[in-house]
Amino acid sequence: MENKVAIIENNIVTNIIIADQEFVNNYNGTAVILNDNLASIGWEYNPSTSTFTKNQNEIIEDARVWRDAEIKATDFIVPLTDFPNHAAWITYRQTLRDWTTTEDFPNTKPTAPAEL
């Protein structure tokens, strides 16, 4: 049976291939069948717990993508000065833009104003 297999070098996923158990058993290095584990190239592998985690660069990139989507989703509010809680939304948008330079980035996302 073929499986998704993570090839690990220096505890980092360097490739994901389709291979069988025999390949994994005979591979000259670290190869891990992924089963239900999610992993991508670049993720860190902890051999003592057999777990995968995103590396800090991917966490930062995901946070930036989320931030950019939040700004885009609220673009329509800017010209609508009578939009409910307009000032709070404008402040939120500025907070999103500044977020990447704060100590909270990327761990604590800014909170949108309550919708009315």
C-alpha cells in the first residue's frame, strides 16, 4: 500500500512523496508515513513525539495572509462614513497595518469591532 511519506533532514520536512512501507523501512535517513498527520515541506519534525509543526516563517506568512484578507474585507467601509461604528473599524484597519511591527505579532491577532 502506498502512503504519503515525509522525508526529514535535520528535523525539517524536505520532501513529501508517495511510497510504500518497504521504502520507509529501507530508506537511508528519516522517512515518516504521514497517515492523518498534516505536514508540508519546511515544517519541523519532533522525533520524540512524532509530531509536525509549522516553522516560524510559515506562521508569520500565514499571519500576514490573514491580515491582508482582513484589510481587503473591510475596504468597503472606508468611504462609508455613516457605516456603524465607522471610527472603530478605521482604527481596527490601522491596527492591522501596524500589527506586524508589534510584539504581539504573529501570536495575538487584532480583534475586529463588534458588528451591529
